[in-house]
Amino acid sequence: MTKLFNAFLIAGMILSWAIYYAVSKVMVAWTGSPALAGLLLRGAALGFLTAQLLIDGAFQRLFHQGKAVLLLCLIGAFGFLLDLFANLGYQGGSLAAGTALLKTDVLMVNLVTVALYHRKLYASDWAGTLIMLAGVLMVLGVDVRGIHFRVQDGFFLLSAACVTVNAFLIKAAQERYHEDADMISYYNNAVVLVLFGVMAAMQGQPLPDALPENFWWFVALGGLAQTGIYFFYYRNLKRCEVWVVKLYLLLMPIVSTLIGAVFLNEQLTVTRLVGIGVVLAGAAVILLRDKLHKKAPVGA
């Protein structure tokens, strides 16, 4: 049952993230503002998170977090910065370079795992990671030969660094302060919501007069998906090493691609199909690490 529950948490995380990115893409196009889209989606997520805490009878615990409050707010600040830096990169940088650089958070997490946490990663772990990254770039349609880096592309690296730091901050909140996923989620979302609100107010861009009929349904779906990310991602971080969770997230572009093909009429090319196969091959290498590196019996 434990393995089945772990698989459920991982599948839920990947699906929630894929749906959120698909909805975010549509919302940015409809509103014409990443800040406004982020404000709406995080606002919807706040409603779902509040309902969840009220049903669980845990809402009052929000106001009794003690010294952990600073860390919880810091997690939210980095959650906002990772979006901000990515948006700044997209405004002045290269889309192809950005798509590739944003995925370097996987390598950053591996390096932090080895350098600061002194965990052992085998050559097969690094090989599997690189194979999965190569496959992800194929799925995303990135032609490495056509990438031209610009100064503004540095924002993508900053975004990837914020993603990396945020993951370890969440892990620290869970291990040092024994914070549960729901408390971290609520504070994270609340801080990001406020910062997106400030950003949207500074831009002074209102909602368009003509909105699609299903606009608010998409807002609700995006908020629900964001809530799902909090629920599954944070629980996976508590149960697994950060680098393992990040590798599972490399499967997310596959789900996003399939969602785009089915619901958004995006083209499923041969390159993308081959890329899916490459990602799954890299994942197989990681999953077989225990069989590839059998530990010698104690006393042998």
C-alpha cells in the first residue's frame, strides 16, 4: 500500500503541475498580464486552501506558527521571485534559451545534494538526469543548435536558482520546524498573492472588457490545480529526497504536451514523441539505481 500511495502522490503532483501550466498559459493570453493572471489564480487557490483548513479544523493554527513564520514568508518570497525572474527573462531574453535554462534547477539540486547534504549520487544518477533533460528539451521543441544566449537570459538562471532554494527551504521547514504541508502552502500562497497584487497594481492593467464565457471556470481550475501542487509537491518533498522529486517533475512536460494536444489543439510531432521515449528511458535508469548499485551485505 505504501508504494501505491507514493505513486499516487507523484502522479497527482505531475498532473496538477501540468494542468496549472496549461491554464496559466491560457490565462496570460486572455488577460495580457502575467501579474494579473498570477493574482487571479493565486486568489482562487487561497479560497480552496482556506476551505481545506476550515474543513480540517486547522485554520486557527495559521496564527500560532512562532519562529517558523519568517521561514514560511521567505518560502513565499522565493516562490514569487522564481515567477518574476522567469517573466523578466521572457520579456528580454530568448524563449529557446529560457526553456533550457529553467530546467537547470534539476542540476542545481543535484549539486546542492552532493555539496551541502553530502548525499552520494552515482554516475548512473547523473546520466539518467542528463538523458531526461535531453528528452524534455525535445518534448518542449527546443533546438539546441539554434539557441543564442543573451544577457537577459541570466534571469532564467536566477529563476532556476530560486526554484532550487525554495525546495530546500520547504524541506527545512518540514524537518526543522515540523511544519506540515498545509501550513507551508497557505503562507506561500498568501505571500505570493500579495506580491502579485502589488505588481498588478503598479502596472495598472485592468481586466479586458470582453472575457470568454468560461473565463472564471478556468480561474477556478487553475486555483484548484495550484492547490493540488501544494498538496502533492510538499508531501513528496517530505517523503523523498529533493533531487528525486525534481526528477519526477521532469515527467511533467510529457503530461503538458498530451494536454495541449488533446485540449489546446497543439501539434504532437515525431520529435516530441521521440523526446517522450528519451525521458522515460532516463527515468528507467534512475528507477533501477538500487539494482545497478547493489550494496554489499553487512559482514561480507
